[in-house]
Amino acid sequence: MSIRTKYEEELIKIKNQLLIMCGMVESAIEKSIKALITRDFDLSKLIIENDKNIDNLERIIEQDCLKILLMQHPVATDFRDISAILKMITDLERIGDHAQDISEISLQIASDEPIKKFDNLQLMAISAIAMVKDSVHSYINRDLDTATSLDKRDDKVDLLFEKVKDEIIIMIKNDCEKINQVLLLLLIAKYLERVGDHAVNIGEWVEYAIKGDHSNS
């Protein structure tokens, strides 16, 4: 087997690991919001516990990426591919951290009576999760159009965040006694906004892998 063939096989393995990691963080964010809404505190604890699995996979992918670069002198496209993956897994790991953060907040407010509907938080989560999935798949499929569209899609997440913030300002004015829970809900919305930002980052690294340019827009 030639070095080049071995390299291509290793890259396929890394891409499959990337898809697995993407699925893990998608599930973690989705379940963290589900646990918040349904008051499923066992699920919150499970998400917190399972975050180590995301961290472990990040380390495995990182090690495999470094190993593949040592197999041969990489050409420019090889280097861009591996560099982009290393950056993408950092964003994915941080998304996993946000799922853990949301779950920890759910446990903090476990004894509090819910004070609001979670419609906009759910919509934020749905939009952000879809962005994460599409960002990684745009790399696998070399889909530049999808990668570059993520920035505009993030505007929807930002708009929903502003709606949540406006709702919370009204709640603070109307019920100061529950300000702690209200502010924690705002923090959850902020985490979801960051998930969208991380998806945009991944899209920019996809653009770099394909074109050799990294957008800072």
C-alpha cells in the first residue's frame, strides 16, 4: 500500500470520527434543552457525565490528525484539510461544553417553579443544531454554498436571542423575586447564541479547506 493510499484511508477515518463527534454534540444540545423543559434532571446529569466522551473523541481526532501529518510531507490541500479539522473539533468541543453548561443550570433551578414558556429557546436550539449539522456536512461534502450561508442563518439565532432578552427584561420588571432564575435563562439563551457562532466558525474553516481562504466576517 502506498503512503498516499494510506493517507487517504486515514483521512476517511478522521472524517467519520468528525461526523460521530458532530452527532454527539447535536444530541447533547438537543437533550440539554429537552431536560430543561421537561425538568428531567436525570437527563441533565447524564449530559454532564457524557461530556467527557466528547472531550475524549476530540483528543483522539487530534492525535490522528497529527499522526497523519507525520506520514508524509503534506501538500497544501492536505495541510488545509487537517488544519481545518483541528479547528472544527475545537468548536465542536466547545458546543459540547455549552450543553453541559445548560444542564448544570437546569440542576440549579431544579427546585424552582418554571416561570416562562420556552418557545424561543426551543427555536434557538433547533436553528443552532441544524447549523452545526450542516456546517460539518458541508466539509464532508465540500459544499461551499452551505458553508458560506451559515453566517446569514446565524442572524435568525441572533434575532431569537434578542426576543428572549426582551421577554426576560419584561419578567424582571414584573417579578423581581425570581430574578435569579430569569438571569439563568438568559445565560442559557446566550449559550445557544454561541452555538450558532461556533457553527459559523466551522463554516469558515470549511471555506479555508476548500478555497485556501479563511473569512473573518
